[in-house]
Amino acid sequence: MKRIKPVFRKALFWDVDVYTIDYEKHARFVIDRVLSRGNLNDWWQLCRFYGLDTIEEEALQIRYMDKLTLNFCHTLFNTPKEKFRCYNTEPSIQKLWDY
């Protein structure tokens, strides 16, 4: 059964050609982008296409999430923060530049 491609705002994927995104192959990239920068309509499109189970699986493997997105996923999926890869991975830049 072929799923209908989601329709996201083009502003979410400003750095790639939206018409060439393989939603199956690049699921983590798409989920990460919608979780961190999407609006409510983008979220519903994401849920319709992937389902909450797939979103949770991929969210657990994302290397970086801001605190708001991490707390949203932690609450939504009822998963301890320690299970998220981004929670246990040290950032590559330890200290921001001092201007």
C-alpha cells in the first residue's frame, strides 16, 4: 500500500530540493526538521505519514535537540530523557565563542 506524501511548508526544507526528498530513506532528517522547526500543520502531516511509533524510534536517535523539543518528545512518548541519544551525547562545541 503506497502512502500519500506529506505536504510540508517549503520553508522547513530551505536547504534541499523538497521535490527530491525520499521520505522513507530520510525519515530521521524529515522528523528532526519538523520536530524542531515545524508548526502544528506540519506535525499533523508528520503523524499521518509516519505514525507515532516511527516518530518515537527516530526521535530517540536524533543527535541534537533543543531543550523544548526534547521535553516535548519526552512528555509525548512518556520516555525517560536518558533514552534519547541527544541527551547522552556531548556537543562538539563545548563553549560558544566569546565575542
